[in-house]
Amino acid sequence: MTKHVLPEKHSETFRSEIVEGLKAWQKKISSKWLYDDVGSHLFEAITELDAYYPTRTELGLLAKNARKYSRLPGARGAMVELGSGSSRKTNLLLDAFPDLSVYMPIDISANHLKEAADRVRRAHPALAVIPVSADFTQPLKQLPLLPELPVLVFFPGSTIGNFERSEAIQLLKNIKAAMPEASMVVGVDRPKKEEVLLKAYDDPAGVTAAFNRNLMQRVNRELGANFELSTFAHRAVWNSEDSRIEMHLESLEDQEVTVSGETFSFMKGETIHTENSHKYSEEAFTEIANEGGWRILDHDQDKRKPFSVYTLQAI
């Protein structure tokens, strides 16, 4: 397993967010920290699982509608992808955008970002590929080469569901502030049967559990912590009130853990909340988009495994 070295500009933020999150009444760690080099590869493995429907469903919608998205102005300028995941989704759009000039993936994991950018360069050698290692959940500074070009933001994977409602609205405001005339293609998961959701986020093969536990390995490695992985269990819970799947790491015993020189006590059954995956109805997401400064241009959905891809325009 390759050791991941946290980029210098993220290291202090990582330490402070982990420590502050573990001091909270409900211990928590932001899901963005799940995606180190190892975590990013584990997530790609999750997307291949039979139980994990979002990736296959979104791929189908993108393949069906890619030519329609090619009529957006940004398809003839620069495509900015937030979170550089598998190039499968990216290439579906890039193959349909022959007049695109620039592809700019933005990701917090520098190693994963380089791999994604290299894959795109090999598949599209005439395209200018400009990877940006950054935390896109924070306000984005002026991005290189974009002011003169129309921009299409690609935000797949229902990643917007990982944020609290107010955070999702602020994220959309931040994107608009950085790219004020952009259009956007965004994947959004929809509510569905609880058993389908739980199986997708707690697969029988245990890949999602390994993905979640890798967060503790990362904290051990980078912050000198002493999490004992065998004393924590992966838990996926459906929160119907907030229409979201929650991922937790549950302590199986009373124990103490030291992180960056500070000691944290865990009672048996106490959890660290590591991820939310909100499932939004069309009405709920429309409200979020509008409050974030975007209007919905179009909406494509798969009704068998309810999932939506929206086209938005900054207003």
C-alpha cells in the first residue's frame, strides 16, 4: 500500500479539522478526507459493485444525453470537473465535445488528480489538460485560463449530496463566484427504498467498510494517531427525516485514542460521523439550486433507479 503524503497546503487544515471534529458532541470528520490516494482507489472499487447503483445509472444518463450537453456554451470552451473521479464519466462528455479547448479537473487528492489528468491526456492528446489540486468545498481563487472562455462545470457522482443543505447552497454560490457565467451538469441522487440504499452503502463484500476505515488509517499515518481498526465497525444508517444515508465508524468498546498529541475518549456504541449522502427530490434540489444562484435549464432522470442529471445556468 503506497504511503500518501498530504500536500503541504492541506496538512494544517487536515489536522485542525480532524481534532475539532473529534471534540464535537457528535464526533465527525468531513467526508472530503476519505479521499486520500488509498481512499480514492477504494471508492473506484465501490463504483464497480453490483449494489452500488449511482455510478451505472449516472453513466447511462450521461451517455444518453451527452450530445445535448454539447450545445452548452462551455462545451466549446473549458470544462471544469469538481472531484476528478473515474475518467469513464469524463470521457463520455469529452468525446461528445469536439470543440472543447480546456479540461480542468479539481481535486483535493494530488496523486489521484495526476492519475485522472494523465488518463485524459492519453485519450485526448489535443486537449489542454490543467489539473488543479485544491479543496473545491472552499472558495475557489481565480482559475487559470478561464476568464476568456465559456465554462461548463461538471459535478458528477451525486457529490453535492455529501453536503448539508446550507453547505450545498454555499458551495453553489462559491462556484458561481469563481465562474459567474458558467453552466453546470450535476448528478443528484433521489430518494428510494431503504433496503436499496443500505445495500449500496454497506455492501456484502465489505469494500465500503474498508473505504470508511481507511480514514482511521490515514489519521494514524499522517497525524500519529493510534486508532485500532478492529475496534471500530462501519455503519450505514438511513435518516428518513433528513432524507440521507449516513456513514459512521462505531466504537465496539470503551476506549481512548490519541490524535496529534490529544486524547479522545469513546464509549462503546459511540460513533464518528464520516459522510452524508442526501437524496433530493426534484422540488428539493430546485430550491437548493435557486438559493445557490442557479436556474435549472433541463432535467434528465432514470425512473427505474431514481437518479437525476440536471443542467444549470448561473443567474
